[in-house]
Amino acid sequence: MSALQTFLLVVEHDKEEAKRIAEGVAQDVEAKKTTLIEIVQQLGEYINDEDPIIRGKAVSFLTAVIKALPPRFLSRQQIQVLTTFFGDRIEDGGAVTGLEHLQALDRFTVELATETAQALFRNFQDLQSRSQTQRFHMGDESLVGVVDLMTGEKDPRNLMIVFSILKVVMMEWDISNHAELLFDSVYNYFPITFRPPPNDPYGITAQDLKDRLQECISASRHLAPHAIPALLDKLDSTSPNVKKDALNCLIACIHSYDPDTVSRFSITIWDVLKFEILNAQEEFLSDLSLDALKGITQRLSEGVSEVSQELPLAQFLKSITKECNEQLQEPQQRQAKPAQQILSSVSSASCVAFVLVVQTVVAPIFTIYQEADGIAKQRALLETLSVLFQSAVDLFGLWTTRKSEVSIENPLIEFKDQFSDVLGQALMGSAKEEFTFRTTALKAFLRLSVLRDFFQDNEIGLFVQYLDDILLKEESSGRGDLKKEAISALAEISKHKPRLIIDITFPAFVATLPDEDDGTNKNYLPTLDTLAQISVERDIFETLFRRLFGKLSILLQKEQPGSPAYPRAILMTLLYVMRQRKMDSDPSVDLYFDKIVVGLSQSVAETASGQGRNQILSDPTVLDTLGRLCNLLRQQQVAENVYSLFSPADNFIPVPFSQGVTADQERTIIISTYLLAGLSKDCVAHIPYTSPDMSALLLDLVQRAVSESAEPATHLAYLRHVALLANKFLSKQDLPIAEKLFDSLVSSDQQTISPEKIRVIFWLAKALVLRLALTTTHILNSLLDLLSSSDFKTSNATARGFAILLGEDDVVSATNGASIRLLFKQRVFTTVIPLISSRIRDVNITGSEGQAADHIKPAHLTALAGILSTIPPDLVMPELPTLLPLLLQSLDLQTSDSVAVRAATLDTLSVIIRENGVAVIEKCGHVHSLVQRLLKTTELKTSTGAVNTPRLRVESLKCLHLLATKQIPDAAQNTSIPASISPLLPEKALVLRSLRAVLDDPKRDVRKAAVDARGAWLRSVDDAPEEED
Amino acid sequence: MAEMQNSNPTILNVADLPTRNRAAQKTRDSIPEIFAATPDLVDFLSSDSEDDDLLEEPIDEQEIYDLIKYISDPEHPISLGELAVVSLPDISIKPTLPDVIGSPLQTVTVLITPTITHCSLATVIGLGVRVRLEQSLPPRFRVDVRIKEGTHSTGDEVNKQLGDKERVAAALENGALMQVIAKMMETCR
């Protein structure tokens, strides 16, 4: 009989004998009489036996042999083989002990441990599929083995696995006998202080480990008696991060343990968290603590449908509400606020909790309120009530939310009349300057008004009445915010109870609108403003439209209609609301189209032909607003009527090709332009004067635009009209028409080109560049040639035109279907900037040789500023080395003409600094020159006589401020940057000295900016960057 | 941190603190926003007029108050303004040399009201206010920070320390103290 067979026989009843046999074999192995391989081979027939007990014994034999070997006998390879073997056999008794022993050997490496752990992990999946009893039988031994195996593990990769394994163990196995052991095995790692090494070779973050550890600790309720006290202890730590981990873990436990367990510890937890919330040092800690309380309340509410004082929930809440009531006795003191937050958290957790809180809290608050000796105190109490109202809204819903299955009655109903009285009194009965008090009351009232099934309609109506009174009868005080609040409250109510707004607010407001603006007061503006903001709901908008359109129609019939500002304001009100609503899907859109687009366009035509009752519809601002309104109401039939404005030919002469028209008639082009903008591209065939092609129409409009007699508004309309035609409606084949037109405008023989003509040139260029016509480069070059014109006026007007090129426009816009290619800004930028830059360099080198060249440099800098102001910052950054010297030269301009250029430059600089920090400027080597120029721009009285307006001074101070605060750019904030000396340090003394003088600037805004900038330099510019914690 | 001396002080609402009423100055702002949405037709670079350019706005008590009201209390993350440690009526600006006509020198006096009469941090608060003002006011201003009479048990002692240039300078050399003060000023805006 072999040693193995003897072993199998005796192992169960005679442990000593078994051990002796194993030792014998071990000696043989040591003496090289036999090898491990042979032993393992011997095992062969037994370890595949069906009976798990025999398998276990066989594996135990091997384990016993290994145990008997001297510690250093086994080679690394042997250990590896054995580990793999045991790993594969882990489900059999004895394998774990074997692993345990191997692990204790010196030659057992980290890598092997990983392998072991992985083997374990693999096999646990098998375990899951095995029957409960079987698992149970082998449980204890393996469990302890597993835990021992993990002990002392430090490698994050392994820990990730270890935690996962243990989580499964804790969730699936009966751990009641080993809860503490298991808990200790994982809790040893708490708190995780792991920091990924440089380059992060594992891709494991501290958060990953924290999450897994947290899952372990919260895995089983058996851990609660160990985990909760331990975690609460950790809240005594001085490190906010440790406290944060402990709280997160606690919250996870609360959500994962069963309600009974949570209940057992609820009061203990409250006693500790109370301190964290009431004496909050860090806001995130108190927020987490509040989450934990809310979590407990929710867990304790599970399955509870009847309110009773016997509930564990009631016991828990009792201690909380008692504490809060005490704190609220002095509502102005610091701890009242956290008490409020506690009430908010627990009361919003469940309906039952809400009832319990309301029962104990509301009555005492009323008592303190009645006895309060000051309004500030009362306000704090109203805020607390308001917090409860919000919880009610969260739980019981709004009027507009679908009916929920809340079976419990809202406990606030009992106090309904009291609330109404107190809030009404606070809102309307207190002194007008008690602004914050009244606002608080207003907000609380609003919450109750939108709370589902709470107030009756007449009670909400009373509140609406109050709001109307505030808006209509009260004078705006210095802090006009109460009115703002009132408007948004009405707007909110309009979503829930539109009828009340239509019945109460509308009549009251419309009654105050005058028949005309006779110049005595502008009270109609705030009234219309309010109406606009509360009329977004469909029913209300219909009422608004009817009322306002009626007003407008009356105005148009009057001989003496007063100022056009009033009809314009009415139109703007309609415009504002229509923009807020989706007009396309409005069922009444045909009505609006008929009344506004057709009806009012006809009236415009009548007025232009001198047949109107008054001149309202010939006012350019009214026309502009009406045009925008027409633009929103789009229908295809507009195309034929763009110029005729829906009027018969014998009544009205359309603008194009007309001779000797009056300024009134010309002004209708404003409406035509907006109508044209609203048309889709496909309508081009229906637009008059466009066949066989557009050349005649374009030429006619261009000639009108070039004329110096056109009014500004009419002029702009012509420009936009031309641009729309060329950009949107001109087909690709016909594009040369516009390009030829452009060339003819540019290549004029006269030396001076009029500003009007230059604007036409730019708008035409804009139209073509937006669609990236083939000739784009040629167009841009032509513009730059004009910029270099030896004629000062031409060059100057061209310089200002560059902002038009890429600027956003309301009419030639994507919303109006203009063809705007994606990369047009890049194209313009990359074409123009190098040319401008080299031109300026030329001027700098040749100096003052050419007399005429004096204006060239400022003109180019102005053009640059115009382009930069219309370009997204990410385009600017790659060109920075070229741009920065130009920007610095822009700051050297001194005249008052250059104020806008310098302001735009400072704007660009501030964006550059904000996005990229000082580093990019240092890379270009311009820190000193930049700081110097900025400082010069902050000076009130300069030695050179430069004009620095207050705005320039403020802007340059802001740049200085940014320099100091953005030494490390936002994007790089999280990566570790090698500590180095700030490039700003050499400038520090100079900046601090110069800014000291700016502190005495006569302008307050400048002084404020100087204080901030100086503070930032004092604080942040240091030898070494500050350690971010 | 050591045990707090006053863990539950009374707090004023930020919205109730005195502020400069700026909205009233500019009539343009009072036009409701829906009418401001559509801009008038102005070109880029048309110089926007700054007509009140010449109007001088001298440094006044409100401005001093605005400089110091956001300093945080060393004990709480709450501002001195909210705690009513500094208040507008307790700030005054007077000519330093009333007899010399046209002298630009001015003295700012700030009286501090500690939240409790035995507050040992009163000196630190006083120093903080002083440092903030010295960093933020032009050199022609003299800064005088004192404890308001009758609000502190050892007010005279503290005042002596705050008024003594040498002792203030010595205190500011103290790294730990400067750290506390820097922390207090972080919330300034």
C-alpha cells in the first residue's frame, strides 16, 4: 500500500498518523527518492473521484506533504505549478490550506498571488452554481482561508479583485460566524489613500478602489454592528476627505442593509450626523450627511402606509424634529439654517415622514412667528415653512403633473387658512421696503398655489390679485426685484391655472394701457412686459393677441396717434411671445398670418402711398419690428408679394425699378427684406424681377444702396436685401453675376470711395464669403487692397468694414436659411491674418518714409480687431505667435478714435489669457511687454497723452487680474505641472507699485478692478506655484 | 481646530446688507428686458459715448464697507458683513489734517463689533480688516481699525495692539497668522 493510500485511510480518525505519513513522504522528496511530480501523478485517480470527500482527502495529502517540507525547499517553478494545481482544485477541501501554506513561503511572489486570486475568482463562479448545502459545508474553512490569503495585499490590481471576491463571499455565503473577521479584512483598507503612480500604469483610480471597498462594506447586514460604529468613528477625523469617504460608505450601507438593521442604528447615526450638519465646516460634508438622513428616512418608510407614533420611523423623526424645533427657536442664528435643511431632507423623503414632520413642526413655528419680535426673525420662519412647502410639492406634485397614487392626505391642508392669512399679511401688509421679507412670502405663497389639490381657485385668485396690485400699483423701489418675482410668479401660475390669469390679470392690465402715447408717461412699457412674460400658454396668448391687435388697429385709425414708440412696443410684445412659442404648430397660425403679414403689409403700402390715416407705419423702427414679426410667420404665398406687399398695382408702386419714389415708399424695403428672408430657397422662381436672371434687380438695389441720400434704416435694408439675394437665392451658375458686380464696385476710378459704397462692397463680400464662393480669396485680396488705399477716408472706412464680414446678422442668418459654410471663418482668418501681419511689418520697417502711410498701420490694426471680435477663440490660438505682436501694437494706439479697437484687443487678450494662461504668452516671449502695455492702459493721466476711457482702464485691469489667476490654464489644472518659478514674478514689484496709484482712480469701477487685480497679484504670484490640495 | 468660542451666532441675510443702489443711476437699465432684446441699428466700432466720463466718484463709506464685508470670520465660513462684525454706520472717513486746506490725506476709521465679548479672535479679525484696507486703498489713506467701545471685555488691550504699528508689523511677519488672514481674505470679491 502506498503512502497515499495509507494516508487516505487514516486521515479521518488519526491525524497524528496522517501527519507522520506525510512527513515521511516529504523526507523522501527531500532526499530525492521521489519527486513531487510522482506524488501528484499518484493522486491522479483520487482527485478525479466522484466523491468530493475522497477528492478532498487526496488534495489534503499533497498539502500535508508540502507543509512538511522545509520552507526553502520548493523552487519557484514548483510553487507556481502547485499554486496552479491548488487553484484548479480550490473547491476541494484542503486546497485552500495548501495555498495558504504556499503563500507563507518566501518564494511565493506577488504575481503568483495574483494568479491565486484569479484562480479563486474563477472558481467562485463555479461555486455559485453549486448547491447551498455543499457550499455551506466547505464554507468555513475556505472562508477563513480566503481571508488569510488576502491579508496584507497592497497591489491595487489585486485589491480590485480581492474586493470583488469578498463582496461575493459576503453577499452569498452565510457569514454570521465570521462577520467581524471579514469586516476587519476589508476595513483595514479604509480609508483608501492610494494615488496612482506616475503614468498610471494600471489604469486604476483611487475612486475605483473606494467604490469596490464601499460595496464590500455595504454588502451584508451582518457587518452593520462593526461597520456603522467604525464609520461613525471616522467622522472624528480631521481630514475632510476621510470624512467624505466615511459618509459615502455610510450612505451605501443605509441603502443596502435591510430596514430593521438601519432602524437599529438610526438614532446613533443621527446623533453623530447632527454635529456634522449643525456645525458644518465643509458644505459637501453637510450635504452628504443630509443625504444619509434622507436615506434612513426613506428606508424606514418602506412598506409603511399608516401614520403611527409607534413606528420606528416616528421614533427616529421624533429626535430629529425635537432638535430642529429647538434650533428654530432662534431662527436668525447660524444653526437655524442647517436645521431647516435637515427638515427639508427628512420631510421630502416620503409622505409618511412628511406627515410626521408637519405634525410636530408647523404648530411650534406658528407660535414663534406670532411672538417674534422682528421681521428678520419672521422671514427666517417663513423660509422654513417654504422648505416644507417644497417637500409637499415634491411628494404631492403640481397641478400639471399627472395624478399620483398618493393615498395619504396632505397634512398641510389642516393649516391652509392660517398659511393664507399669514402669507397674505406678510406680502401685502408689511412695509414696502421690507423687500426680502415680502419676497420670501411671495415665494412661499407661490409654492402653495402650484401645489396639487391644495388651494381652491378663488384662493389662488386672491394671490393673483395681490401680484397684480404689486405690479400695477406699487412704485418701483430701488430694489425692483419684488416686481420681477411677481412677474415670474404669474408666469408660473399661468402654466397651472391659465383661466385665472385670463380672468383676473388680463382685464386689470389691459385696462391700464393707454389709447395712445401722448408723451406723458411710459407706464405701458412695464405692463406690456409683464403681459408678454405671462402669455406663453396657448389660451393666454390668443387673448393677448386679440387684445393687443385691437389696440393696434385703433391706433392705426387715429388722426393723432402719438409717439410711434407705443405701437412699436405692442408689436415687440407680440414678437417676444411668438418667439417663445412654437408658431409652426400653433393651430391659429393662419389667423395670425392673415392679420399681421397680409393685413399690416397692406397698411404699410397704403401709408407709403400717402393713403394712411397717420404715419405710424412709415416709422423705420415700427417697420423693423413689424418685419421681424412677419419673418416668424412663414408661408409660401409671400414670394409673389415680397415687393407689392399684397397690394394691387394701382395703389402702390413697389420699390425696385421705380423712379422718383419718396423716402416713405423706399422705406417699405424694410418689410420686403424681412419677407424675403423668411422665404425658402425653392421660392426663387416666384420672386418678382428675377427672370431671366437676377442681375438687373441686384444692380438696381446696389445703386439705391450706394446713393448717399438713403436713410440709415433703409440703407441697411438695401444692404441686407442684396446680401440675401446674392447669398441665398442666386444659383451657383449665376454666381458670376454677383462677382462681376463686386469687381465693378471695387475697381472704381475715383481715388476716394464713399463709405456707403464701401458698405455695399462689404455686404456683397459677406454674402459671397459665407457661401465660400470660388472667388473668396480674390474678394478678400480686393478688400485688403482697399485697406491699403493711400486715401485716408477710403482706408479708414474699409478698416471698419471688416467687422461686417464675419459678424452675426439677424437677417442674413442660419435661421433664415442663408447658405453659411462651416469653415468660412477659418478661411477668412487664415487668408487675411498673415497678409495684415506682413503689411504691418513692412510699415514698421520702412518707418515714416512714405507720408501717406501714416494711416495704414492703424487701419490694419482696426481691421484686425474687427475680425478678431467676430471669431471664436479656438481659431485664434494657433496663430498666437503672429497675432500677439499685432495685439500689443494695437494697445500702443493712443487716440480717442482707437478706443474701440483697443477695447476689442483687450477683449481678445482676456480670452487668450483665460483659456491658455500665462504660459502661451511666455512662450512667445511677450510677458514683459504685455504687462507694461496693460499697465499703461490703466493710467488715468499718461505722459504720452493717450486717451484711456474708464472702460479701457477696467478692461486692462481685468486682463492683469486674469494673468495672476490663470497662471495655470484651466485645461491643465488637473495634470501635474512641474513646479517652476512664475514668469510673472519679475513683474510683480512693478505691477504692485503701478496699481497702487490706480487705487485712487476717480471711477469706482476702475478702483474695484484695481483692488481685485492687485489682490490677485499679491496672493497668487509667488516663487513657486501653490500646492493644490 | 480648537473648540469654537461661538458656534451659533446670529446671522444677517445677505440681501439685507447695505449695498450701493446702482440700478437707479442708469435709466437705460430700467427698460424691461423684452424691449432691450432687439438692438438698435449700430455698427461695430461706432464709439459708444461714455458721457458720465468726467463725473468723479470719490471713495465713500459704502465702498470701504464693500471692501471688507466679504472677509470671512476665522471661525465660520460666514462673512463679517453677515455676522454684523462690520457695519456701515461704524465706518467713517475724515480728513487726516482738517486744518490743512486741500490736503488729500484721509483717515478711515472702522469699528469692529465682535460676536461675543470675550472673543479671542478679535485681534485677528482687526488685523484682517486692516490688511485688506491697506492693500486696497491708495497711499493717501490712513487706516484705523478699532474695537467698538463696550463690545469686548479687553477692548482697550486689543485696540492698543491694533494701533501699534510695530506690533502690527511684527504680527504680519508671523507665518501662521498670515495664513489665517490669507484664508479670511479668500472670499473677498
